[in-house]
Amino acid sequence: MILKKTFLFCATALGLGLAFGQAPINPVNDFNNINRIDSMTQELLSSIPSHTPVSKSPISYFSRARFEADVKMMGTTIPMDYHSMVEQQIRSLLGYGQNYFNMIHERMNLYFPIFEEILDRNSLPVELKYVSVIESNLNPNAVSWCGATGLWQFMPYTGKSMGMKINYNLDERKSILMSTQKASEYFKNSYFLFDDWLMSIASYNCGPGNVNKAIRRAGGGKKSFWQILPYLPKETQAYVPKFIAMAYVLNFTEHAYNETHNGSSSILVPTKIDTTLHLGRVCTFLGQDQDEIMHCNRDLLTQNTGVATNNTVLMPYRASMNFIDNLDSATEYAAIDYPTNNYSQYDNVTPNSHRRLKRKGSKAKAGLRSSARSSHQVVRKGQTLSSIARENGVSVNQIKEWNNLNSNSISSGTKLKVHKGKKYRHRKNYR
């Protein structure tokens, strides 16, 4: 496990270092060529198993003694206590069928290496990764009936209160990196509050307020999770036993290992995007499956990488190295100034034809500016300068300058001059 985490860290460090222009080697001959080294590194990293169960065997019988002997081998600091509810959850999970576990193992191949690295970096037990399994079945697009979203199922208010961006262009609850880091912060805070991992996990489901209420109703003082269990919300009563059961099933049963997906790791590298690019165009340039990269960046609700957190996207190892190696050409190709924001009509364009499209886009943009100068808009009831600016892709200050306004107040019926389109440049900065 230590070896696996070390190599994953090296892959991330290598990818970030290259992305920021810090080439680790100055190639002087074929034997030291960076492409050759990348190929060897990828081969080494991908050969590391994505999930290594403690043991695997069919369960023909189940007993407290067997359970306790098994979990002792995990060596985790989270108390995996035996309880009748845990046994009930184990038997329930074993009835899910092979198709369910094939799906889970396929997703574990992609997410578990990242989870383990972030949890370990935050000095947390890596077994907390199983919380994401019971929360979302490792689906970054999962949305619950109450609006909780992403791999770790953050509610909108909780996500925003923890500093996550949630808007029409970006939802960091779906980000593999950001959501896992924020989940780690939550676990650290709740463990500091309760000094008990099972209570910390319970609070992830029902909130610290409900856990504190259960402690008070149980008589106060130092209590274990099992002592306050009857006083917790019904869903939370089953939540912690299901977490323990999932960890057990994925480590000690016939579903603990999947030959197709656990024998190697999918290496994802955080890759710095230096400018606003269209991710679909990046994929076209790299000859990469667009769905594969978009699946790694579900937080991007559009394909505009300019809204990405710290302008960083996740790419498969080989795609990331290819992008960094051809950074200038990829940036020029993917940042073409198209005449409209509808990039889909250019999906079949080849890299060699991008200059022609660029000239075409420039002409269309000039036409947009000239036609925009004569546009007017009547303020409707309920509209503000901010909403009008958003609708037209301009700033409030631009609208105020165009109409000689001194304040942000505006009354309905007012006729405004508005230069529509995000392509418009302020005349003071226009070159």
C-alpha cells in the first residue's frame, strides 16, 4: 500500500511539474527522451493494483468470531465493530449480484487511487473511501432526492459553506479532487468534535447537531456510537453498519477482488490549462475520447476550461503528457476564436484547418461588434443592471458607461443601449 501511494504521488507531482513548465529532465538522447521515460512511468504506475483486498473467500458461514478475526487484519484505526445490524447489512450486500460489484470495481479503479492519496495526505484512515461507495455508488453525477450531489453527496448549502463553487458553469461537488478534499476536511473537523470515528461517519449522514442531540438523549457524557444508536435518525442507524459492511464485503468476500478492474490502476493527472480553452477541442487535438476526459471532469458543466478550479483539469496520464508536450500547438488549436459559442459545429475540423476558421471567426466577430452598437433594450419589471449584464455577456460598469448612469438603480421602462455578446471589447482596451 505504501509503495502504491508513493508512485501515485510521483505521478501527480510529475504531471503538475510538467504542467507548470518544470521539466524534470533535459533530454539529450533517445535513452533519456522524456517520451520514453513517460512510457516507462505509465507502465509502472498502471501495473499497481487499484484495490488490494485483505483476503477473499466465499462466505459459507458467518459468525462473530470470523468477523472479528477478519477485520483485525485490516489494521484500521476505525473500529469495525461486530453488531447484528452489521451482519444484516453484509448479507444484504452479498445479495446485490455480480453486475453491481462489476460496476463498483470499475469505478474503484478510477477513484480509489485518488481517494487514498488525498485521505493519506490529510492523515485520515483510507478506509473512509468506502463512505463514498455507500453515498453515491462512486457516481460523480449522483443526485439524491434532497439535492445532495456528487461522489461524496454534498448538499448545496454545505458545499458553499465549505468554499465550493456551485453555479451554472461549475459544480465542484462533482469534482473528484475538490469534493474528496472537502470530505476529508469534514471528517477531520467532526473527528475533532467527537473523538470517535463511527460518530464522525454518522455525522456525515445526519449532521453534528443530530449526533450531539443523540448523545444528550442517551444521558450525556462519553458515549460510543452503539450507545447512542437508538436516538439517531433512522437512516443514520443503518448508515454506519452499512459502511462497516461495505468495507468488509470489499475486503473479505468473493466480491473483494475483480480480475478485470483491480489488476491495474487508471492514472489521472491534474493538468494545468494556461488559458481559456474548449475541452472538446483539446480532446480533438489529442485524439482522445471526449467522453473519457469529460467523465473525469464532471464539475465542468460546460466545456469551457476557464471556469475550472485553478484552471486545472484531470486527464489520463498519456493524454496529459501529450498535452504538455504539445502545449503551444494544443493551446492555439483549442483556443480558436469561433464566430459563436456553439463549438459543436466545429467537431469535425482538423488541426490543419484551424487558421482558416480563425480568420472566419475574426470577420464574424467584427460584424458582431458593428451590429451591436445600435442595439437597445427596454428594462422589464424585476430586471436589474446585474441581470441585464448577465443576459448580454457584459459587465454592469459597461452598461453604466454606455448610458451615462451614475448608480446601479434602474426603473422599469427605461431604454438602455446594450452592446450584446461576450465578444465585445471595452473601447478603452480595444486594440
